[in-house]
Amino acid sequence: MVNENKNNHKIIYFLIFIFFYISLTLIFIRIDIDPESIEFEKKELISLEKQKMDMIDQYIDRRFEEFQSDLFFLKDVFLLNSVEEATSIWATYLEQKPTYVQVRYLDKNGDEIIRINHDPNSTITVVPEEELQNKAKRYYFQESKSVPEGGIYYSAFDLNIENNVIEEPRVRTIRIATPIYEDDKFNGIVILNLDLNSLLEVIEYQFYENSCKNIIINRNGYYILNKSEPEKEFTFMFPNLMNIKFLNDYADAWKDIYENKDTEMHTFVGEAGVFNYRYIFNPDQPNTRLHDSNYILISIFPRTSDEGEIFYYTTWDLIKNTIVEKFHFGVLIFLFSALVAYLLGQREIQKQKITRQARIDTFTNTYNRPYGLYLFQKQNQEYQKKNLNASICFVDIDSLKFINDTYGHEKGDLLITKSVNVIKKHLSENDFIIRLGGDEFLIIFENLTSEQAEEKWKKISSELNQIDLEDGINFIVWLSHGISEYGVGYQDIMESIAIADKNMYKEKFYRKMNKNK
């Protein structure tokens, strides 16, 4: 009987254990598996990609507005001066513009009359007359001839060609041109060759994390940017490689992309991963002609990545994964609460990490471009409602390249962080700094007129000149700046930024000109 009772107790204990174990396990699984949370994470990832792509599109538009402004400036210089004088001014101007690899004037027959090269080492070369070429057969010259006076022509994104051979090392480029007319007759073009590397690197490094694959393709499905597989870029320029293209790598995604030709971001869940895409670079200025448009910016979450795999989960997958991952904790049910806290804590940490990565430039501890401009936009809207104006300051560290080249990038990094720290010391509680990229920053001054902002900058500049880079390096730090207003009268913050940016380049140009005198 005693043994029988013991056996009954064991059965009862066993049944109670099974009941609680199964009950607690089911509760645990129900808590851990939250379909709504998965959907929320999907929406958060998609929303973050949309913000990034919107910022990239705005960045590209602003940069090409700058290029267009510079092109018209160079055109005016040519029209108002002799060829010799224009050549000299162009060469000086190109020293301030590392993005421009070449500026030329081609006459109505396609002959190069002026050609100035700007190589990666920042060497300016005025090409002698005997080395000038005829470009009459180049597609960009022929297409530029149909652009009306005051219009703009954009070539394709491609590789630079010299003497009918693709230049090595390869130079990713786009050309923008404007025609010159005399007595209503075409008389030639002024044309800029832009180095796309800096533009594409900003897109790759400043706007995206390494967790996804980022590419740009043209309307024919060829890769323009593919950092993980650079050998696939611009294959349309090589007859033996023309079958290498996005549409062959991802046929299902290409079909969806081809059917949704607009500038809103779309998300397609395909066989290889999750594709977020939108069409970019569609200039809408009057009298504009593009050799190619409909470039597509794509970010891919591979199916096996942390971001990608959540788009493929089924309910059974969630249950199975939870049982497998938590199996060893099943026999230690008393650790259940701690386990839940750990899982939820990890989830919250990951969310905070994503949020911080989306907002802060970790190198300078300032706002990064996407989130900083978002805050600036909100503040601008608030000022418009209150009928107020305030000021911004566009800052560029002129000395950075010299420090990097002379003392190394470690000292260059020190120069950036020390400059930012000096600026922060002079900011009010609600002022803030945005790192636009590289050595460019935007300071948002709240409640300051442009005159007051200029006075504050003088104090900042005075202290910046005293920065000590250690190791006995005595060097006067120069930061170019440009100030503009925002608020009433400035619906678009990009307008205020463009004005400040232009003022900054004026100061940079004048300082360079005075230095050369």
C-alpha cells in the first residue's frame, strides 16, 4: 500500500509537473511569439529605409542644383572673358571643386577649345592645344545641341573614355552641359565632367548600415553602384559583359520594379530577399534633357540576414524556433521570468540601437544628416507658424585635407572632433549641429538673426584658430562658413541650406583667391 501510494504520488506529481510545464511553456511561447511585434518590426525597417531613400533623393537633387549653378557660372566666365582669361579663372575655380574632374568648352564643330583636367591628386592641368580632341561623335555633344538656350543636358552615368578607350583606373562619371548660342545659332557647349565616386560613397556609407546590400541600377537593369560586387558595375560598356545585370540576377524583383515606375518607395519580398526601391534622379527643371533617367535606388535585405528573415516567418516557424532555442530552459522553469526579461531586454536594446544609429553620427556625437534635417524641418515649420526667423550656419573644415595629407588621418579625425567640441561650447541649449558628411556641418541657431549668428561665429572662429593638434603641430585651423535664415519665407529647408552653402563657398573661394595673390 505504501509503495502504491508512493506510485500514486509520483503519478500525481508527474501530472502536476506536466500540467504546469505544458501550461508555462505554452504561456512562454505565447508571450515570446508576438505576430504584431513582428509586423511592427517590419514596418519600422521599411519606414527607416523610406526615410533614408527620401534623404538620398533630396541630397542628390541639392548636389545637382549646385553643379548646375557652377556650370552657369563657368559659362558666364567664358562669355565675359577672352579664352585665355576664362581658362585661368576656370583653372582656379576647379581647385576648390574636387568633385569636378574636367571642364571643357567645345565649339559648334565639337572641337575642344578649352580643356582643364583635375586629377585625383588635385592637380590642375590645362591641356595644351596640340592634345585637344574632337568630340563631335560623342553622344553627349550631339544631344547637347538640341538643348535650348539656358537649358541643361545630363549625360548617362557611365565610365570616362579617353581616345576611344575606357580610362583606367575607372572613373565613374556624369557630364552636365549647357549650350552657347550666338545670333540664335548653336555655337558650342560648356561641359563639366563630375566624379561620381564621392556622390556614390555618400549614398553607400552615410545613409546605410552594413546590414543590407545597397545598389543603384539604370532603367535597363545594369548596375551603376554595387559595392559588394563592383565587377558588375557599368557592364553595359563592355560588349562581352552585357549579360551581367540586375534583371538577370533578380528576375522576380525586376518585374515588380519595372511595373512600379514612380518616386515612392516600394517593398518587394522576393526569393533572394526583401527589395526596397524607388526611382531617383528625375530633374524637373525647364529645358532639361537627360540621356538617361529612371535610375533606381535599391536596398536589399538578404533572406538570411537578421532584417530579411523576419519577412519570411510563419507562425509554425516562430513556435519551432522558440522551442528549439529555449529547449534547455524548459527543465529550468523557475528561470522563465528571467528568460523573458532577457529576451524583451535584448529586443529593446536592439530597437534603441537602431534608433540611435538612425539619429546620431557616432564619430562626432552630433545628429546625422537624415535625423538632423528632420529636426530642422520641424523647427522650420514651427517658426513659420509663429511668424519668426532664425539662422543656420554651413561649415566646412578647409584645413582637413592638408592635415590628412601632412600628418595622417588620425590627426585629421582629431581636427574634426576638436572643431566640433569647440562649436558645441558656444551653442545655446536648443541649438544643435548636423553632420552633413565628411567635413561638412550645419549649425542650427535658434532665436538668432543672421547678424547675431555672424557675431557668434566670430567667437567660435577665434577659438577654433587656437586648436592644438598635439605633437608640436602648430597650425591655424580654417573653417569656411556661410550663414542664411530659415522660418518665414523659407518653405523648404533645402533652400536655406543651399543659400548658406553658396555663402560658404564664396568665403572659401575668396580666401583661396586672396592666398594666391
